[in-house]
Amino acid sequence: MHSRVLLIGFMGSGKTTLGSRLARSLNYDFVDMDQLIEKNAGMSIPDIFNEHGEAIFRKWEQKTLDELCKRELLVISTGGGAPCQSSMMEQMNQCGTTVYIYLSAETLLSRLQKSRTERPLLKDKSENELMEYIKWLLKEREHFYKKASLIVDGEKLTVDTLTKILKST
Ligand code: S3P
């Protein structure tokens, strides 16, 4: 098994919750890229988008990934847009075992309806616009996500199942 595991997938696919539990199960450290960026910047993701813009945020994602890939025994929960920037998906595949947590647009919608204000890309979308936007963005991003080493169905995924899958790689 690789000494680094990177969870990738759309906003709301459960990367952070699953990642912290997975790290405990594997006895690895856990880092959520967004939380680390927020800590280093001293401000929240919405404030980073407001004050610096998305392009700067994407640069910080790149820098954060570069740093994290130097560490060992680590589960990394990545931001939903990170694997879709330039060659970051290729870099992630070199960094460790990448796991795409797949969920349907319908499931993502029900999860994201509750938490969209925390997400700059979703906060201005009306109820009606949200489903169309999720479907469109998922389609744009899926070919990046599908380059992952493993693709798992996030619907009924448990940490035990994911641990077993990873230990068999
Ligand atoms: C983003 C996803 C967010 C965060 C930022 C941008 C995206 O992370 O990095 O709001 O482009 O999909 P989560 O996937 O953890 O919500």
C-alpha cells in the first residue's frame, strides 16, 4: 500500500469526513487541503475567493499539494476543483493512491443544498440553478476524476470497505 492516499471528488462527496476516519483506520496522519490553506492564509475559503480571487486560491492549492506530497503516511482530502487544474491530477497520481469518491448529481444536490453558502462556487446559485450547475460542472470535471487509481461508489461506502480496498493494492 502506498504511503499517501488522496481522496478526490466533487464538493459534497464526503472527502473530509471519510478522509479523517480513513486516516485513523490506517494509522496515517490526515490533512484536508482546504483547511490547511485556510490556516496558512488566516482566512476562510469564501474570504480568500472574495479578497484574492479564484486564481490565487488555485495557486495556493498547487503549493499546498507540492508540500503535502513530501510527507509520508498521510491521507489527503483534496478540494473538489484541485484535480482539474493543469496537471494536478497527474501530480496526484504520482504522489500516491488517488481515490475518486463517485456520487450522482442527485445525491450531490441533496447534500450541497444545505452547505452551499460555505462554497464560493455555489453560493449565488438559486435552488433551480443549482441542479443544472452541478450536472454541468460534474460533466466538466469527471474526466479528470476518472484518471484516479481507484473509483469507488460513495453512496454506501464505509471506511472499513475503503481500508480493505487500499490494503489490497
Ligand atoms: C471547490 C471545492 C471546495 C473548495 C473551494 C473550491 C471546487 O472544496 O476547495 O470552494 O472548485 O470544487 P470541497 O470539495 O471540499 O467542497
